Amino acid sequence: MKFVNADKRVWLVRWLYGVALGHLAAGIVMTWWAESPWLAYYHQQAVASFKLAEPSQLIGLQHWWFQLFGATLQAFSLFMLLLVYLGNRYADSLIWLVLGFAILWWAPQDIVISLRQSMWSHLWVDLGAIVAIVPAAICLALIDRRVGR
């Protein structure tokens, strides 16, 4: 049983590294390519959700906020990479629980704020983050708690 948990642990740690690096890549894209044509539909939907008379005038502001959040996401992903590194290095279940708790603290708030503006795409992204991170963090916390490394 120890070998199964060891293999599972290695896979879950690699998965979380991948998720954290994906967050970093998304943050870089958001910061530096916010005005790309392939993001135009998202920006139009975000601006339109505020139901203002002249949404075309607000696209620049939407780009700015999007870029600002991209930089924040980059910093978040670096902290996530650090937690995954520390959790893997020290095999401390508390570190994995903090990672899972942080996502569960953030996501419901982000979902509520987004749904107030009918930004349903954020709901799906947030649910994706929960599914990608929380079960892996909980499994790692349980594995490290049982193994007692």
C-alpha cells in the first residue's frame, strides 16, 4: 500500500505543479496579451454585463483591469508553486490543507461577485480551479498524514 500512495503522491504533486504553472501562464497571457483579438469576445461580454449606454468606450478600462488581474494571478501562482514545493519537500499535510483552503476561500467569493454581473464564464473557470486543485490537495494531505514522513 505504501508504494501505491507513493506513486499517487508523485502524480498528484506533478499535477499541482502543472496547475500552478498553468496559472502562471494564464496570468502572463492576461497581463501582456489582454488586447489580443482572440480575447475580444470575453472583453465585450465583460463590458456588456454592466449594461452601460456606450460599452465600446469601456473596452480600454476592461483591458486594464484584465491586465491588472493577470499580474495578480502571476503572483498567486508563484505562491502556489511555493506551497506545492514545500508540501512536497516536507510532506506536511497542513501545507496541502492550506492550499485547498485558500482555493475554497477565494472561489465562492469570486463566483458570487461574477454572477452579480452575469459573468457565467467565471463560474466555470472557478469550478475548474476547485476541481483541479482541492481534491489533489486533500488527497496529498491524507497521504502525508498517514505516511507521517
